[in-house]
Amino acid sequence: MKNHLYTLCLIVAVSLAYFFPQYFIEISGFQLKELIIPLLQIIMFGMGTTMTYEDFLGVIKMPKAVVVGLVCQFTIMPFLGFAIAKTFSFPPEIAAGVILVGCSPSGLASNVISYISKANVALSITITSLATILAPLLTPFLMKLLGGQFISIDFWSMMTDIIKMIIIPIIIGFLINRFLKKQSVWLHKILPFISMGGIVVIITIITATGQKSLQSVGLALVLATILHNIGGFLLGYWSARLCRLSEQDCRTVAIEVGLQNAGLASGLAKAMGKLATVGVAPALFGPIMNINGSLLASFWSKKSVD
């Protein structure tokens, strides 16, 4: 119920921002888009407070599944995004946004969806953690390789932005969880709600800011985003199948590939000064992946992993 309620909130927020953008762009002269990066840092800090050393031991315990998951994560979605952007012939900055979503690491929702789907939650946490740690190098590299064909990409600037947006907050959260675990119990109770609220606010602001871009490519971009997301699930699952992973691990890889960190992609679009164009695809990807992820989790929850 909570997962569906969150998805419903995202849909309502996006709808309101699209039809009444003037209320979500600024308040008393303050540009609401300036909240995006601080909110993302809070979300990443929350992720850090849930991380432990055990999350990284999965590399030793299940190396094949982890490697397959990471390779699929940083190949399927970037190149699928590039193919979709080319096929739909989007304007350069919209196309770059589609690719940026694909080049981002797996999203925070993947761990919850994996649990509901009877997938391997330990593997999901390990892949999410490692993909996030690798993002400062792989996301700028892939964007330079693929997105650089549409817009100018500064590798070092993007790497620095990712470190500031996700790595530093995660490290701070991890250290607090490691050394102040008893004192930070209350954080574990409120941060999930703050994170969900932060994502809703980020998507709302981007939708309002990019409303004109959405009007010009709206339906086509929605279709492209759906194809990108579902394609990630399908290709992730069958790639894991080809590597002869267990059913449980195949589900995990599919979820990790299909659910991206759209918040990070939004933050990078803001850092590039292209929130109204490059940031539109990430804003759409958030609610769409939650809807599709919820449906997939509901389907798999009724299917045995034997």
C-alpha cells in the first residue's frame, strides 16, 4: 500500500506541476530549482546511514552475480537510451537527458522492489552500493561517449558534481551509522519519508520548469521513457539468464537495471544549467519507473523463485 501511495503522490505532483507550473517555479522571488541539489544530498545522506561493511561483502560471497549486475547496469541502460534518443530524433538536449538517465547508477527504490519481488535483496543492496560508488567515473565517461554526440560534456566537472552530490553525503551518512549507530536510530525512522518527499519535490520542480519542453515532445518522450524502463527490465533479466544466474538473482539484476537514480540525473541537469531540457527525461523516468516497478513487483511476488 505504501509503495502504491508513493507512486500516486508522484503522479499527482507531476500532473499539478504540468498544468499549473507557475506555482512550482518560484516563491517570493526564490527559484525553487535551487532546492534540487540540497535535497538530493539529503537523500544520498539517508542512503549512507543505511550502508554497512556487509553491503560490500557481496562481492566476495556472490562475485559472478555482482559483476553481471554491474556490467548490465552500465551497458544496457546507457546504450539503450542512446538508441532510443536516436530513433525518436529528439532535440539534442532532450536526447541527452534520455541518455543521462541511462548512464546513472541504479536507484534507491530497487532494494524495496527486490524485497517485494522475492529477489535477492542482499545482492540488490550490493549492486546499488557499488554502482553508486562507481558513478563518479562511469557516468561522466558514458555521457562523454554517448551524450557528447548531442551536447558538450565536461568530464571533470560532471565527476566533481557527482562526488559532491552523492559520494560525500553517503560517506558522512556511512560514518554516522558506523560510529554513532545508537544515537542515530531516529534518523532511520524519518529519513525514508524525507527521501520520498524530496524525490516528489524534485520531480515537481523539474516538471514545472520543463513544461514547455514537455509540450513539444511530451507524448513521444513518455513513450520513449516507458520503452527505456521496460527495456531495462527485460534486457537485464535475460542477460542474467544467459549468464546462468538463479531466478532470484535474475530478478534482482532486472530490477537494478530498470530502476535508475533519476534524482542524480536531475541534479546533474541542474548543475549543467539545463534543467528545463536535459532534466525533463529524468523527471518523467521517476514516476514511470515506480509505476512499472510496482506492477512488476506485484507480478513476481505471486511467482515462485524455484
